[in-house]
Amino acid sequence: MSGYLALSYWDLVLASGFLILNAVLSLWLQLGLARQMLVAAVRMVVQLLAVGLVLKAVFAAGSALVTFSLAVVMILFAGREIWARQERRMRGAWGPGLGAAAMTVAGTLVVLIALTQQIGADPWWSPRYALPLFGMILGNTMTGVSLGLDTLTASLWRDAAAVEARLLLGATKWEAVRPFTRRAMRSGMTPIINSMAATGVISLPGMMTGQIFAGVDPTEAVKYQLLIMFLIGGATALGVVLAIVGGIWRLTDERHRLRLDRLAPPTGPA
Amino acid sequence: MLEVSGLWTKAGGPVSLNVRPGEIVALRGPSGSGKSLILRAIADLDATEGSVLLNGIPRDRIPAPEWRKKVALVPAESGWWADRVGDHFADPDAARPLITSLGLDADALEWEVNRLSTGERQRLAIARALVHDPQVWLLDEPTAALDGNAARSTENVIREGCGRGAAILMVTHDPAQADRFATRSLFLADGRLSEMSAVQ
């Protein structure tokens, strides 16, 4: 890690000048964004400073219990986020539960394999590796799962007549929902596919940039980035499939009926 | 052939009715009385209480997709999932004669769903459901959106089905249509069915 250049807080204050310039511009042009921008910026500063302190403490503690507890907290926040992004939520425990469960199973499985098989830190749950990795994978899986589920419930609701038309012609429930399954899968997978295609040409991923800043050889940084992208791709695909299969299972029944009565009334997108 | 007893829908109950082979039973009643819900319940599209038998066999003993092939429902509003009409037919060629007898052009299979008129949609939905000759036909206002000629062709198709021994239960708002060719009429009000005399 030679050549790492630490930033002073003064450097950050200078950089924030650009944001303040933006806010002034917004006031001047009456875009009405100044307040929103300010709130978002303050949130970002507070959240990042807090997470820096928390991570420092957790790394110092070096305790498996503390590490796992933090992972659980991350799951809860991400699960809530999936739930909040649904326009048509399922009733009961399925509403918040399904997306969170799909994301958790997929994310945990992939992270466990990566930590024990590829990264090989000692101990394998070492928070310095486990938590950032879990965070990156959870964040991307969360986006895929929430998009996939939202597309599934919205299109089953809107196209209920088409699904029931196929059921009436003797299709099984899985046959009847197939076009909508495909649409939901595509919508859940699109962000990760796009970011894989753009990576390295249009954008240099944050983690790789960070490692290069920290003095790591670029080809080594690329290897890490590839590992992360594969893990994210795998976890997202698995999470999206689990959530959509679970969603179809819940919104149909054993007599091959469409059960939209198991959806709650619509909410505006949160 | 079709025996329904103690059926409860969201609109009420209990409803009991029988339809024998070769019989056309008209189901009438005010809007919102639950006629469509009864058809949906018989086709097992909604979860409902009650016993439904086909040729003495309880519905629960027949897998739902099989049941719906034998007991075919044509809803008042048809659903479409592909762009081309023909893609909605398992065997488009088999449907051509039926499509012609419904008064439509034989190349209707090549048409785009988005450009169909309400009446064309309705008749193509009927063709799609009836092409494989189900035992029971559940028709929800099959001629509601049709003009004189189209309605007559559709009524003829229904009569022919009845001649081949299908049991037909048909929701209609048109008392004249019910008198014209229904074997008997049932009247639904407040969730209860009553038999109407065949000749009014």
C-alpha cells in the first residue's frame, strides 16, 4: 500500500465548494433544487462519517458477533428499501419478506463462497473484507430484486385479463405467466448487464479506482474488480430468480388461479 | 352434465344449477348481480365454496388446466398476450372453419390484435375458446358487441355446439335472445337463482 495520499478535512471543504456553487446556481435559476440538494448532501456527509466510525470500531473489535450483527442490520435496511420501492405490495408478511429473503439468500450464499474460497482472509469473516463485499453485493442485488418484483406485480395486475385468458385455454399457471416472468427477469437483470457492458470503457468502477489510488497495481485492481462483478452478477441473477419464482408462487394457487387478491391496494412509488 | 350446488361467490349464494347436454341455459339478472362471477366460479378462476361436478366427477379430482379445457369460459372482456391474432391459437389451422362461420375473414389469424374492433375481438375470443369443442360452454354476453349479422352467425355457432351435445350456460341481457334460442332461463337477483318460465 505504498504511495497512499491521505486527505485532510480542509481538502473536503474545498471540494464541497463545487456543490455550493451548484446550489447557488439553482437558486439563481430558480430550479427549486437547492433545498433538496442541501438535504441530500448533509445526509450523505452524516451517513458516510457515521459509517466510517462504525467500520473503524468494528474492525478494531475484530469480533465475529459484531460483524454478523452489522451484516444483519444491512439486510434489514436493504429489505426495507426493496419494500419501499414496490408499487403493488403483497399483503401480510410476504410484502416485506419475499424481496428481503431472496436478496439475503442470494447475497449471503455468494459472499460466503467468495470469502472462503477466493479471498481467503484470516479469519474468513474478517470485517475489513466481509462487510464492504457484502455491502456491494447486497446493494446491487437489492436493486435487481426490487425492479424485478415491481415489474412482476405491476404487469400481472395490468395484464390480468391476458393471464386469465391463457389459464382459460388450459395453460398451467407457469405457462400463463411466462411472458410476464420474462419481462420481470429482464427488468431485474438489466442494470447489472448494462453496468458490465459499460465497465472499463465508460466508467471505471469505484472499487478499482479506490485500489489504484491506494497504490495497488492496476492489473491487480482489475482482478479484484472482475471478481466483484462476477459475484454481483451471480447474486443478482439468483436473487431476481428467487424473488420472481416466489412472487409467482404467492400470486397463483394450486388450482392454477391468478390470486391478485393477495396484493395490497396500490401505493404511490415511495 | 354440469351440476353446480351450494356455490358461493363474492356476490352471494348459495347458487345451484344444472345444465344438461344439448341444452342452452340463459343466465339473466340486473347488472352487478354476479352473473359473471358465477361463470368464473364454475371455470374455477376464483376460489369459491361449493360443489361443481362434470358428468358426476367432482371438479377437485380434475387438474385445473384439464378442467378449463372441458369447461370453457369466454369472458365478456377478452385478454390478449401476443401481437398477432394467430399466436393466441394452439392450432391456428384448425380454427379457420370456425372463424369463417363466425362471419370473419379466414385470414383474421394474420391480423394485429391492436387493430381489432370490439366485435372482432369478441368473436375471435369465442373461436379461440371453442375450437377444441369443450363439453361445457360458459359464455358471458357473447353477442353484446356484435351487429345483426355477426350476432346471428355467433348464435348459429352456439346452436351448432348445442346440436353436437355441448352444455351451454350463457349470460345475456337481451330477453329476446334468451327467448329466441335458450332452452330455459335462470334469473339471478340478490345472489339467488330462480327459474323463469320458458315462454314469457
